[in-house]
Amino acid sequence: MTTMEAPAPPAWRARWLVCHGYLRLALLVSVLVVAATVPVVSSRTASLAELQGAIEAGRVGQVSVSGALPSGATGSRTADLVWQDGPNARVTTVLHLSDGSQAPPPGLANLDQVVGDLRHQLESWDGRATLRVVDGADLAAHGTSIAGWQLPAWLGQVAQWLWAAAVLVLTTGPEPRWATRWAWFWAFISPLAVWAVPLFAVASVPLPGRPSPRRPHRQLTGGWAFLLVLIPGFGR
């Protein structure tokens, strides 16, 4: 009985698979570098209760306030409180209200609220009377908050480029491991993208020079992935 061997892939495809492997390796290295950079250049988000506890414990010597209501002003504004507790800077975003009877603006009801004199409120938590409350720079340049970190604007742009590179690797390479292309795609455009992109870079595509593994017997399909990424939304 004669055994038929599978035809070898065209030369151009073999070369592309090698190039694609190095592209995946570059994505992996970039993800690791960004992950190592985040704790160095970013601020860790913290609640107002955490800030209060740190001040009362004497671990905070200075709080920089930006965006608070000016003295004598009425209304409400979001204010950023930047403080140091350990090796990383912390940032607490609060809703500063001039009057406690005010209703929070739409979309801001989930923020911790401070009514009245913000500076006096912070100083009242310091039993040692050594806390310095200073005016801080506007944190608009810090971009968005991702996975509990307030990222600088430039690092947020790098994260967007990494996301685009992951989509390129996903759509132009061999079938990924663990999940189908559609499953990874739904993860990429969901709130889970901050975890899905690094996981995809680490485990989805074989390293250069190694043959692509056979498709697993069971993979997460696009339909199931779509339902899974909807679950966090239902919990809100």
C-alpha cells in the first residue's frame, strides 16, 4: 500500500511563515517591554479610602491636587489627587462638589465624592499635621486608565500600536492556538483586550523555526467568545 505524502507548501508561503514567526517574536518582545515600562512611568489608581488610610497611617507626605474647584466656586468638577505610597505614584480621581445637595453629573456618580474644601478635608486626616497639599499639574497628558494604571499619553499610543500589530499577526498568520481567529478578534475588541493581546503574543503562534502545531481537537470558537466577552457587560 502506497502512502501519499502531503505536498510541500510553495516557497513563498514557507518564507512568509518564517517572516511571520519573527513578526510574532517582535510583538512578544514589544509586549514584554511595555509591561515592564508601565510600573515605572505610570501611576497606580487608588480609591479615596486608600488615600485616607495612607494619610492617617503617616505614609503620605504630600498630595498634589489638580482640577479642583477654586475657592468660593460653585458646581462640581473632577479632581486628580497624586500621592506617593511606596515605589509607585498613586492617583485618586474624585468628584469635587461645592454643595452636598448637588446631584453628580451623568457618568460621574461612581466617583468618590468630596464636598466643600478639598484641601481642608485632606489635612483633617493627618493627625501629625505634616501633610503638604500643593497644586499639581493637569493630568490630561496621562491619557486613559488601563487595568488600574494611569498611563502617560505616549504609552497609551504605544499600546494602540501593539493592538494593531496583534490584529495584523492574527489575520495574516496560521491558525492560532487555543481559539479561532474570530474568538481572538472578539477578545481584542472587548474590555479584555488588555489581557488578550499579551496572551495572544505569548501563546498563540509558534516560535520561528518550529512547525505549526496541529489544530487542537477543541478550540474556543467565535460564537462562544462573543458570548463570553458580553458577560462583563451584563454584570454592570
